[in-house]
Amino acid sequence: MSLLEVRTVSKSFGKLQAVSELELSIDEGEVRCIIGANGAGKTTLFNLISGRIQPDSGQVVFAGEEISGMRPPQIVRKGLSRSFQVSNYFPNLSVFQNVRIAVLSRMRKSRIFYWPVSRLRDVNQRVGELLENFNLLSLAEVTADKLSHGDRRKLEISLVVAQEPRMLLLDEPTAGMNSTETESTIRLIKDLVTRLGLTLLLTEHDMKVVFSLADKITFMHYGQVVCEGPPEEIKANQDVKEIYLGGEVC
Amino acid sequence: MPSKPQTLQNPIIWFLVSLVILWAAPLFLPTFYVYLITEILIVSLFAVSTNVLLGFTGLLSFGQVAFFGSSAYAVSLLIKGTSLPFAASFFISVGLSALAALIIGLFCMRLRAFYFAILTLAFSQIFFVVAYKWTSLTGGDDGIVGIPKKPFFLFDINGPDAYYHFVLLVVMVSLALLYLIIRSPLGEVLQAIRDNSERTEFLGLQVRNYRLASFVIAGTFGGVAGALFAPFQGIVTPELLHWSHSAEPLMISLLGGMYFFFGPIAGAVIFVFIKEWITGFTEYWMFWYGLLLMLLIMYLPGGIMGFISEHIRRGKDGPK
Ligand SMILES: Nc1ncnc2c1ncn2[C@@H]1O[C@H](COP(=O)(O)OP(=O)(O)OP(=O)(O)O)[C@@H](O)[C@H]1O
Ligand SMILES: [Mg+2]
């Protein structure tokens, strides 16, 4: 059975139809990659799924429950977490504190007001593990807005992973990373997904990443799904070649 | 992680040392200064509580005087109008402030930044008008005069030194509680909301509830400050509830450094001294204070604490 279903969802901004009657169905445990040119509507689709914006029509169903209309915190509590294309973190808090917010939320300890957060051993230990995984431990005490672009991207993803969601939405996770950073990040995501059996929906412009990660690829153009299939099929698809792989982007 | 000397790190030691020093202060200070420090303590608590909203949650409220003022009125009415012991009057007044903050907060939390600020202002105006017009209860323009300092439980707090010690204890305990809250998971979430409320929501936290908690915390401790203030002054007037009074803890926080827990305390020390000093030779102290504040904010945008911490950091890292 599919874990996430997007049913004829549309969204327009004024005259611009950013997403138009889009259908998408993702199985539990699947890694799905959405590709498409700039402005194809990938981020808008993520915004619709994660509750950042509401669809004009259609529904989003997660684990058999309609989530369109819910506020983001509710959707997160159902086990669906996202990252952002433009890093979106807590600039004046340290890297450690950034991740700790996510862990506090996950461990349901964010309401404690009578005990110093630095003394919550299980929380701090978990934050340490996460930072270690993302190679951020040496930067733990650094204020987040002092990070390099690559480290910001890692922090962005670690915030999602810290929530231990059932399904992850990653919007161009490796955008702007150098090749070593990209490689280690992708290895990390891959390892996580296989080890925990997570479902992953991501957008990506880097085709190497796409083909190494995806079980299935969806190609979007002008807010609609043009075609969908396993990587080899998409690689060979004439439309994709014309519009995307050979054309506008590369 | 960087290691600092343990003793300097431990806030409990700092707390105890300052408590002992301040407790002994009347031994070597003239009464005038004992009054002044009492006022500084009360103003500090009001400013620190307001700064829980401003500096640590990122909420600009122009209505904090509603909790300070209504608690001051409530405690005065209870002291003068009932035979309740002072401790009971005190805690009832603080409880009423908390309740008022909860109710007003529920209304105001629906709105975003700018409208939130205006709505809190409107609420405090209502309190002002009630104090001003409900003459039979509040004494109207004349206010309530001759508020005695009744014993707190078994402790006689009449007289400047005794009342100073009472205020010192209550303020220190309140500040310790506020410090603990800011250092708690809840306090960290508030700072996350200040930095990026949207991302906080995408980590599964209902921002509105946390903001409301912050509003109630600020209102409650603002109420504590108000309940200390009324017997200290011996008089409460509607002027106490005027909205312009709400700007005071905001300006003090900016002056001292709103991103630091102790910023508003530094701000309060300077505010009270400057007020005292300037009123010595001109009635228009607000003008000079405003001017000074403008210069400080322009040249010390992080406030006094921001300036100090910047210098400590530079000293440690060496010149850049
Ligand atoms: N809030 C908004 N208001 C108005 N227009 C918007 C808004 N969000 C997106 N758009 C427009 O919708 C279209 C789709 O944008 P979207 O960000 O979803 O594309 P994308 O596929 O994520 O592109 P990229 O690869 O550059 O990230 C674009 O033309 C964009 O300008
Ligand atoms: Mg995008």
C-alpha cells in the first residue's frame, strides 16, 4: 500500500499554475526522486505536502489519513518531516542547540521548564550522536549563522533526521555542496534509509545523485508529471532527454 | 567542548555571592541608597520578565504594565480593604496577574508581530481606563494612598532596611526561577521561536502554545514586581498603568542587552541611577534619558552586555 498519496492537487499563484492536477503515489520504504527544471513546481509540491501552503483543490493523504488542511506541527507528529531548499535553521543558536530543538521535540521533552536542558543526559547524548554522524561534532559550539554553506546544508538535513520520521522530504539536500560533501551526505542518507526502512522523497538536480539513490524517478514539467519509472527507463525516455537531460539544464 | 573554571561557570555560586553582598549592603550604605537599590531590584525583575518575551521569545509587547500595575492595585486593595495577611494578598495578586496574562494571551496570540504589539497596548489601555474611571474602587485620579507594609508571614518588613531585605529575597528567588526557565528545554524552544518560528513548527512544535507560556511567565513575574512596588511606594495611581510605562522595561532591556539574561538588570541599574541623577537638576529627565538611550542604541546595538561580551570574546581570541 502506498504511504503517501497526492490526489489531483492543484495550486496557482495568481495566473501562474505552479502545480496542476498532480497525482503522486509513494510506497512505504521507497526512495523517490523528483526531477524537473527550475520552476517546474517541485518545491511547491513539497510545500503542499508538508502543510506550508494549502492546495486550491485535491488532497494529500499520508498513512491513510488526509493531511491537507493540517498545520505543519501536526503533520510532523504524524511522521512526515521535511528539509528546505534554502537552509532554514536557528541562526543565533549553536549547532548543538539547533539539533537539540529537534531532539527535544522528538523525545517530547520540549515542555520541561524546571530543569536545565544541559542536564538532560539522554537528549544531549542523542544530539552528540547525530552531530557525529553528520561530521558536525567539532562545530557543536559554533553559532549556526557562522557555518559554511556545506555545513549549513548538513545541519538542515540533520534537523530532519533528528526527528526520526517515517517519511522524509528532502528538497535539494546537496544543493551547493562540494563533491566530497555531497558524497558523504548521500552515503549517510542511503545508509539511514536502508537501515531504518524509511520512505524518502527528494528533489535533486545532480543526476549522479539521482541515479545512485532513487528506486523510482518522477519527472515534472510545468506543474505536472510528465513521466515516472525506474531510473533506466527515465534515462532512456525521449521526453526527459529533450526537455531536461539534454536541454534546458545541462 | 571549551573548559572554563568550574566555579565561574556555576550560577549558584554567583547567586549566593550577590545575595550575601546585597544583604549586607544596608550596613554600609545610607538609607537613600537602600531605597534606590530596592527600586533597582523591582525594576530589574519587571524588565527581566518583560525580556523573556522581548529578547528570548521575540515578542514585542506594549502591555506588560497591565500585569505590573494591576497586581500593584490588587495588592493595595487587598491590604487596605481586607484583613487577609499580606502573604495571602501578595500571592492572590500574583495569581491574578497570571490569570490575566493567560486570558489576554489567548486573545493576542492569534495575531502576528505588529498586530500583537498593538493589541497588547490596547489591553493595557483598558486597565488604565478602569483604574482611572472606576473611582469607587480604585480612587480614580487620586489612586490608593497610605499602603502599609504589613508583616510577611512572621517577618516584620516595615522600615526601609527590612523591606529592602524582603524585596531582595523575593526578587532573587524570582530571578533564579526565570533563569532556570530560560536554561530549560522550554527556554531553548522559546529562543528557537525567536530565531525562526517557521522552522520550529516544522520540527513539530506548536509555536502558539509556547508563546502563550512565555506570555504567562512574563505576566506572572511582572505581577510579582508590581506587588512589591505598591507597599514600597505606599501609593498607587493610574499613571502606573499608563501605556508609556510599558516602554520602560523595553528600553531598559535594549539598554542592557536583550539577548542576555542579565542585560535588563544592567539596564535597570543605569536607568534608575540616571533618572535619579538627572531629576536632580531638571524636570525633563525623560528627554535626556531618551537622548542618551538613542546614542547608546546607535553605538552599542547589543546593549551593555553585548558590548562587554564582545570585548571578553575578543580578549580571548586575540585581536582579529
Ligand atoms: N509563494 C509563491 N508566490 C508566487 N509564485 C511562486 C511562489 N512559490 C513558487 N512560485 C512560482 O511557482 C513556480 C514553481 O516554483 P517552485 O519553487 O515550486 O519550482 P522548483 O521546481 O522547486 O524550482 P527549483 O528547481 O528552482 O527549486 C515558479 O515559477 C515560482 O516562481
Ligand atoms: Mg525548488
